[in-house]
Amino acid sequence: MAKTKTCYVCRACGVDYPKWAGQCVACGVWNQLQAFIPSSASTSGNMYGYAGKQKAELTALTNLHHTEQQAYIDSGLNELNRVLGGGLVAGGVVLIGGDPGVGKSTLLLQVTVYLATHHKVLYVTGEESLQQVGNRAKRLSLAIVNRNSSQNNADTSKSEEKLSPGDIWLLAETQVRRIIQIIETHQPSIVVIDSVQTLHCEGFNGSPGSVSQVRESCSLLVQLAKQTQTTLLLIGHVTKEGALAGPRVLEHMVDTVLYFEGQTDARFRMVRAIKNRFGAVNELGVFLMSDRGLREVNNPSALFLSHLKQPKIGSVVLATWEGTRPLLVEVQALVDKSQLEQPRRVVVGLENNRIAMLLAILNRHAGISSYRYDIFVNVVGGLRVTETAADLAILLAIASGLYNKALPTDLIIFGELGLSGEVRPVPSGQERLNEAIKQHYKHAIIPSMNMPPQKGKLGIELHPLQELKELFTQVMPKLGLRISNTLQSLNSR
């Protein structure tokens, strides 16, 4: 008998190796190589009958028919359309990942109900039975799915008919070969796979969810979607680290990668685009989880603000930028005298290493030392802010907690800090100010290079900064907050 050939695949990046190694040379991760037995079927897509129907030919770029605007398919949810870059695309493949119970299946079931009114929709479930999907649809009051489920139970022969708009057809199947045959026969416009980790591809080694099965199953489905112009929506599991389960090459094969963020016990959910060939990356859509499913939030800034009538110590509003729109979020800081030799620095929703750098800038260029204090910084609402425009807001919240001085409730701030203490401009400054005006804020601390030309007509008082020290020597006294000599009194308490 011929000796079985075994190779090893990195779970993080998908690179193959002839033998096992502790570290992947391509991406540098450790202990992520998994055994993989290649099959002769992996080099032949014809085993499923759809590959090879269209022969590849050379085509000049000038001969292609160019459209002025990409034709998008409305998903029925404006927040999801925003994240997708305008909507779904014919032949596009979207991968949605998230923690268990966060609402991935609920979201796609709601979307398919809307799409079914004008498109042929096929919902393939590998984790739930058809009855479970029907019960969830009934709980969410999705009438179209309920009607079709009862029809399927009454007349099983109807499943062999051609799909038509106005119906959602359910299929409980994990065999990729059977799924592809159904798609070729009924030719749906939209196909939902829940989930890609449950698929099993005959002719390939490994159990469902393994590196080989996930990679080959997704590869065959993506190839079918591109050749038939079928919109494919895939649900993917995530690991305990929060990354999509399976090989990293899975994210390279699809057109769009969306991450469902938010705690399962929280009311709101956030969908963020990590990769998008048809729109902006890091675009954020906000949804509210209710007993009738997910409801989109049209004004997310109001969701992340506490709207306190009384000023609070260590709290400031940041005008951040998410994807293609501004967003107002509340940054809170708690400063307490430490009993440890090395004070704690706990950060939630922000970059931990950048906090240490900002505290050094605060000490060097503003003369405010915090080495004796525990500092806890949090972004309210569970939102994660990664842009450097949050630098000024973080330091102002820390200084407010350190000096025990409350900041005005009608104040917003944004700006990046350099190591020499200069305040650097940030992108989309005018749009951030417009959002603050929309939310009825009266004061804005901004970089001087972000000053708009029509500053007297905005309806908001602007406080430009060139250096960090101006924040405490000029701007704070204008707002009625004199913080000089208060650090010494705080230390004596």
C-alpha cells in the first residue's frame, strides 16, 4: 500500500508545511500547526459537477463592461447596508463571525425574510433542525418563514419545485455535494449557510470543523457563488481568543468579513467590517436586541452617552470616527491612590500600551505625575476605540479624576498627541463637530489645525490646542476649572 502523505497547516494563516514545527514561519504564531492529509480530490473541483463548465479565456480590461455604480441588493436593514458598503452584491461572499448566542442566526434569518420578497432564498442549516428554525421564526414573528414551513410539512413534494420570490426554502444538510446539487437545481439568488464549521466534504480527510474540511468546503462554495452569481452568506464560529475558527485562509477567500461584537447579556450588538471589497473597512453598525429580534439603532451616539444632568468627575465625551461616520462616546477614568509598589493600569475599550505612553506625555509636558495612583479607563457601552484621536479625551478624563474636578456635560473633545507634546490634527474634523452640534454640545476642544474656516457660524464654541500644556493653562480656566495646586491637596488626603 502507498504511504499516506501528511502535511501540516497553520490555523492562523493557512500556510502548508511538509512536517510539524513549533512556530509558523509565515505569521510567527506558536503551536498552531495541525495535521492535514491531502486528497486527490482537492485538485479536482469537477467531482461536484459545476467546475469546468466555463472555460477560462483571456479578456482585455478595455473590453469589459463597466458600470458607473455597483448594483447593491438591499438587505432590509440600513445599519447592515452601511457595514456592507451599500448592501449585498450578486456573486459576493460574506462571512459573519461572533460569539455563541450573540445573534448571528437571528440577524440572517431577519435579512432573508426581507430578501425573500424579491429574490429566491435558500437557508441551509447544519446546526439546527428545520423545526428549530421554524420556532425561532415564530418567536420573532417572521410570517413568511412560518407560512413556508407549514407548506413544506404538508407537501414534501413541493421541495422539488423551482424556488420563487416570496418563499424561503429551508434545507437541513451538511454534505457539501448535496448542497451544491440543490443550488444548481433550484438556482437561488441568496444562499445562507449556518454554519461553515458544520459542513462535510466527501473525499477529504478530517471531521467537520477541521482545517481541511473548512478550507475545502468554503473553497467549493465560493467557486460556485462566483460562477453562478449567487450571493453567499456564511456564518462562522470564533475561538476563545475571538478570531474566526478554522484556517486564516478562510478570510482571504471571501469578499467581506463581519464580526458580531457585544456581550450576550447586553441589549445592544455591534457589527463591524474587518474586510470589505465593496466598501469601507471598520464600518460599524449598531443593533438593539429585543424579544422580536435585532432592531437597528439610527442614532448610535445617543446610545453610548449617559446624558447626565450633573457633571461627573473623570467623565468626558469623545468624538470618534467609525468607518464612514462620527460617533460620540463617553470615556471614563477612575484615579485612586495605590497601595502597591507598581500601580495598576486597567484599560477597557482602548489600547493598553498607548495609555502608558500618554501618561508619560502627561508627566513630561504637562507636569502632572500619576505614578502613585491606580488608573482605570473605560469606554462606556463596550465599544472599542482604536484611533489615536482619543488621546486628548483619555488624558482629560484622567486629569479630571486626578484633580477631583468635574468636567462640563456639554463638552466634547478629540485630538492626537505627539511625543513632544504637540496636538496633531485628525481626519474628518468637520464631520465630528457636526455630530456634536447635532447632539446639542456647546464646547469643543480640538486641534488647532482642525479649526473650520466658518468657526463663528457653527453654533459651538471651539477651543483649539497646539500643545498639551495649553489644555490646562488656557482652556480649563476658560471653562471655569482652575486645577492649579489641587494635586498637592489630593496627595495630602
